[in-house]
Amino acid sequence: MTERNYAISILRVSGMFSIVICHFTGWLGIAFLQQFFNFGVYLFLFISGFLYANKDITNYGRWFLSRLEKILIPYYLFAIPVIIIYYCFNSIDIFEILKYLFCLQGLNFVLNGVQFTEIAPLGNLWFITIILICYLLTIIVKKIEKNKKPRASVVTIILVAAFAVSSVLNYFSIPCISLGYFITYFIGYYISKFKVKNSIFSFSILGVCLFAVSIIFRLLGKAYLDESNQSAYLIIASVTHLGVAVSSYFFVSFLTEKVNLLVKLAKSKIWTALDKISYCIYITHYAFLHSITSVDNFGLSKPLTIVLFMVFTLVSALLIYWVNGIIQKRLHRIQNTY
């Protein structure tokens, strides 16, 4: 059994909180905080790439199937009931339903120029499409690595060039594949692959400085480009999200080695429990803020509505986590039988 990475645990739960806070503050109409906390998906992608970099995959089909089980079972446990409820109260195109059933909803975020549509309560689940594509790309990259060992300089040039080309095409609204999410995943992958040390240098330069520069760059973009040049601002937002995700890793990773209190936090029962259900919380929370499944529909006062949101999110996440555990155990028994 591998030793638990406490820095990754802290980052994963922090990423989950940042996404929930982003959507929650958006629901409250606090646009500044909503934009400040919307780096969480990038952090999740960075962490995912980091964790799979040094994993030895002997059977690609079985590995990908295990990822599908981990991602899709909780997804369907929540998405299908919500789709049914939404369908009962709203007119919805059958192709929109099929898009969610086949996890294609995130293509809106990948293919520049594709018309954006969504099922309102499930608007956050575009991430599922992205992470599944990342897993497929991981298989391709690992097959390439078996034939040729990657060099840090070559990988860096490829990732920077890919991001630059994608950004330029997006800026001029030229139809293309937006690569920002995938680049974030593989930055995490290769930081882990090349074992970048958590030294004073990485903490100060890649941690503190990159974080500060990202925040300042984002604020300047918000002040001068948000209204006048939306295309340029979106590129700045993408770059700064990536910067915050990468810097957060070095910042937290260094501190967990130096500050024992953070390790105690990661070891605590509450944090461990949050870590386990973080994905389920991510899946469920958004629906209780929007459309037919929103807690606003109860007509309660704002404080009570906020409490209701937290209760619904936590209970539904725990329920999905529990049912998912039962299904996973039965699937493993069936697989072991054969």
C-alpha cells in the first residue's frame, strides 16, 4: 500500500471547496468571489495528472474500465434522477439527454465554435467529458513513453507551444480544440514524472511568486480587458487558473513538509471523510442552486435556504458515496469471479 500524499489530500478537498464556493457565491450574486474561486477544476485536473504519472499500467483496457467505474457510477446515480425530474417539468430535446448519458456535454468546452447548450441543474458536469478524454490521452502518452523516454525540455516546449497555438486560435475565434484543460492535466503529470523537488526554490518561485503573479495578472485583466476585449480576458483567465493550480501544489506540498499542523489536518477524520466524498460533493452541489432542483424553490428565507443547500448537498453526496461503494464491491466480486 502506497503512503498517503497529504499535500494532494489537502489540495483535493481545497479544490472541491473552491468549486462549491465559486458556484455558491455566483448564486448569491457576488461576482468577484465567484471569479476568484473558479480555479478548482484546474486544480482537480492537475491533481489527476499528478497521481497517474508514475502509475504502471499493464492492462490499458482494464485500467480505463476501472476509471469509468470510478467516475461514471456516481455520475449516473445523480445525473439520471435529475434528468428525469428536469424532463417532467421542462421541454428538453432528446439529443440533449443523450449528450449527458454518453458524457458528451463537455465538448462545448473543448471544441471552439460548438453551440453551448446544457441541462441547467447539471451545468457543472462538463468536467466529466474532460477527465475521460484525459484518461484516454494518458494511455496514448504512456504507450509513447514506453518507446521513447521523455525529456523535460521537450515536454515543456510542446506544452507551451500547444497552449500558445490554442490561445491564438481561440482569440481569433478560429474553430479549434481548446487545450487548456488537457495541458493542465499533463503539467501535473510531468511535474510528478520528473519529480520536481519541493525545495525552497520551488516554494518561493513556483509557489509564492507564481501565485502572486497569477492573481495580479488576473486582476489587471479584469480591470482593463473584461469589458473591452472578452477574448483576451478569457485567455488571461485560463493562464491564471493554471498558474494558481500549479503554484498551489508547490505551496501546499512544501508547507506539509514543514508544518506538522497541516499533516494533522489531513489525517483528521473530518478531512479524510471530506476527501473521500469530495467527488460526490462536486457532482451534487450545483443542482441545488439552479433550475427545478434549486433550494430557492422552497420559498424560505435566505439563511434557511443556505442551510438547506448545505444539508441537501451533504446528504446526497453521502448517499451516492454509500450506494457507489455497494455497487463497486459487487462489480469487483463479479470481476474476480471471472
